[in-house]
Amino acid sequence: MISTQVITEAESLLGMPKDSIVKASLIEFILSKIKENSQIIEGLKGKYNVPGYLDLEDKIKQGKIPGHPAWEDVILWEQLFTHTAKLNQIVKFIEEGADTGFLKSNIG
């Protein structure tokens, strides 16, 4: 836990209230995770020369790409896609100030 003294000093130095600092920090952290996911997805797009994980799945089913390790990459890609969508949704709610009750109704 960060001490009250450190938080007070940060508020003073940044000229921002604690809630604004936390909000901005959370957004930046989530955006960094979105960027990581996007970089992995871009690598998969290049590796298989397909625009999306469903296209990769189709190529595997058609026998155009060997199933191993491509099936594992389909699963990873789909998970990253879903994770990124949820992260984007969280950022949107935080930026709009509509984060109250968000977790109960939107994350599952």
C-alpha cells in the first residue's frame, strides 16, 4: 500500500487530486496492455498472413496451414482479441466517468 504521505506529495507535485492520478494511471496501464496484445496479434497476422483469427481457423480447416502450432495460435489470438475488447471497454467507461457499477454489469 502506498503511504498517505507519498500520495499527498504526488498530489502536490502534480497539481492533481488523488482520484485523478489513479484514474490517469489506470488508463495508461490498461493502454499499455492493449498495446502488448496488439503487438502479439500483429505478429500472428504476419506469421500466418491472415487478417484475423477466424481466417486462420479457416485455413487450418482447409488444410492450407498445418494444425500445429496454428490451433494454439488461434486460441491465443481469440483470447487476446476478447481481452483487448474488454480492456477497451474499461478505458471507455473510465474516460466517460461511468465506471460506477461497471464491474457488476460488464466484466465476466
